[in-house]
Amino acid sequence: MELKICSIASGSSGNCIYIGTDNVNLLVDSGISGKKVELGLKELNVDPNSIDGILITHEHSDHIKGIGVLARRYNMPIYATRKTWEATLNYRSIGKVSNDLFVEIYPDEDFNIKDLTIHPFNSFHDAINPVGYTFRKRDKKISIATDLGCYNEYILNKLQDSNILFIEANHDVKMLEAGKYPYYLKKRILSDVGHLSNETSANLISTLYNKQLTHVILGHLSNENNFPELAYESVKLVLNNCSHINCDNLNLSVASRSSNSNLVVI
């Protein structure tokens, strides 16, 4: 029994995550070109024709820009809430996508693709109906939560008992405040429907820590307001200072913005 995750790209310029089991192959978002997705899958020895579907988190371009090409080329089903699907089709760059490929999902309602149980949940972001996802195969669980402006008990409940967490660590607050972004954009990023900072991400991870948690992958780093090394060290510092966390048994990594990260298998 295997449950697998690999980030093909993760950052403010484009996001795509591969999730797999022995007989299921999925993508979460496709905010990079179809060609880049194909190259990422080739590196994983995954045939694009074997992809069972693309799960959309929300309709922002860095999560959907490659969906049209992939759907037309490989006839991939697209799983999304109806509001997200309708908003996605409004992007002219997506092109024409057959409505027959759309599979409607509902937050807080499980659905299955072969032997994989998938749970969409509401998230806090300035999109029309954003969701995160958890994936279960028997007693193994992967959770994905990016573009998450804040978290509460509801989010904690959805992400608890994970073996792998793919969590946003978007920005360093001081870099963002001192950076060149206009005020309105800084305000949006720092808001409860924006993005998690390194420190907030670390606090979320420390709250979710359990003995079964073996891997934490930091994702969706800002190109302008963060560095991989800074995100890693900021989160590591908080976790090292938490007496309830055994950092020796916790693999912390940062997803690459533009290339495949390491494949994690549990």
C-alpha cells in the first residue's frame, strides 16, 4: 500500500501537485503550462493519459492556467465546486472545455476515486468558493492547505491526524511590509483571506503535530517576499522550541517554485 505526493510546482507563479496510489493518479491544480505538467509527470514516470482527474482548489490563474490544455489533450475529468468551475470557465485563457469533463464536488462531503477517499473542505481565501483537500487510503492521510489566509477549529479538525502536511508558508512579514508591493496588495496578503506567513504556518504545524506526522512540505512561497531557506529556518525554529514535537522524526522540506520536489511515499 502506497500513498504518494510530489509538488510539480508551488509558488505565486504557478501550482501543481501530484497525488498517487498504486492505481490512482491525480493532480491538484494546474497553474502551470500543460508542457511543464507533462515534463513533471514524465520525471515521475507517470503517463499523462493515466491521470484520473484534476482537483481544483480555486479559480485564481496560478492554480488553473494549464487546465484547459490538459483537459482537451488527455480528456481529464475536472473536480471542482460548481461556483469554482463557473469562475474558471470565465478565464479566456482556459479556452473551451467540455462540460462533460466537470465533476461537481461539495465541501465537507467525501468522494472516492477508485481506492482513494478525498475530502474537500472550505478554506479562507479571496476566491469564490476555495477548498483544500485531504486524501485517505486506509490509515494513511495526506492534507493539502495552501492559499489559506487564516485557520480556526474547523481547519484544524480537517487537517488533524495527517501523515503528510502540505502547508502554505507564503511570506515573511517583514519582507512583505518593507517590499515594493502597493499597500492594497500588502493588506490583502496579510488579511484573513490572504496567505499564511512563515510564522503562522509554523504555529499551525505545531498545533497539528502528532506522532504519525512524518513529513511537512512548505509550499506556495512568494517570489517577492520569501526565500526557501528563510521559510525553512523560520518554521524549523518554532518547531524546535516546541517541547511536544520530536523534530528528529519529522521531515521538513520546501517545495520548489518551478520544478519537481522530492517524491514522498508513505
